[in-house]
Amino acid sequence: MLSSPIVVLIPPSMQMTDEQFFEFCQVNRDLRIERNKLGEISIMPPTGSETGNRNFNIALQVGIWAEQDGTGICFDSSTQFKLSTGADRSPDVSWIKLERWNTLSSEQQQKFAPICPDFVIELRSASDNLQPKKEKMEEYMREPGIQLGWLIDRKNRRVYIYRPGQPEECLENPDNISGDRPYVAEGLPRGNPSPVPLEQGSLPFRKAGQQGALRDRILPGFVLNTSKVW
């Protein structure tokens, strides 16, 4: 059994088109495959049973919220997305607003959709190296459309919060993680600021002269219970 990803280097003269890569993945359905922006293909090790169970619980919680919220759709770890850099990535759990998803054609939706989700979760297992996971999250944050990302480090019971243009935030052994929580943007006063109410579904913003925290409104009302994650 693989314990770490195998990277397959492809000569420039043999690089696959998007259609060829899609077909390559279809004929190797039992493999977990990703491709970076350089065209290098990574074959990931199978997920262990415990990690698979934890990932299922995360996806289940996001899925229940998404059904109740109704403004977007969620995807599991078998879903691959084509990023603007040319990379093909499969977040462990992801969510996209319907207004963005519906701009894609039926053919685009059926293959590796050329879109970065609004929200992504990556789950680090005990055997995963942390740095590649962080680099993957940073890659997402440079993509058009991304608004929020969580890297859940089960090994150290930490959660890294990512937002475009903001420094990484680390939560130590949280009981829950909120998608509708206040945070302080770079250069704003810290301490115990008062939240700034935002319109439903809007991006964090600040009106002139306002002080205090901003809110993640990408997942209004969603709270991930970590008791079944650790």
C-alpha cells in the first residue's frame, strides 16, 4: 500500500490535454489522481478506514447544512475541479454557490468543472505531510471565486483557516468551527471587536468609519462539530 503520493513526471512533449487527462482518470477509476499546474501527476495513497469515516462525517454535516440553506451544492473527495492555473484538484469536501455553478455548461459540469469552489475543506490524516496540504490551501486562495478554506489537522487537533488576501489563522483543538464567525482583517484593531453585520451571502466588507470584526458569510448558520472529526 502507498504511504505517500507518487509523482509521475510527464515530458513536455507528452503533456495530456484536459480531455486526455479526463479519459486517463476514467480508465483508472480506482486511483486517486491529481495534476498540478506543471502537468505533474500525483497518485495519492488510499484513505485509511478511520480517516474515511472522519471525512464522511465532515461531508455529512456540510451536506445537511447545504440542503437546508439551499443556495449552493456540495461535493465529496472524488470530485475534481480544473483550476485557472491548469491544475486539477480534489478537495476532501467542497461547496459552490448555485449562481456560479449554473454558469457552467452541462458538459463542463459532467467533467472536471473549470471552477474553484467557494469553500473547501482538506483533512490531514496521520500519514499526511502538513506542508503540502498548506501549499494546496494557498493555491486555492489564489483562485477566482474562493472565499473560505479549512485545513483540518487531526494529528495535532488544529484547524487552519484560510481566506483570500488574509493571513492564515490557527484554531487549537476547537469543539466546533463556524462558517459564520467574526474575524479581524489585517490592519484592523484586535482584542474583542464587535461583529459588523453583513447582508446574507455577501463577502466580508467594511463601511467607512466602522470598527471591529468582519464576518465569514459564505456559510451562514453552519457550524462543524469536531467531536466526530478528531
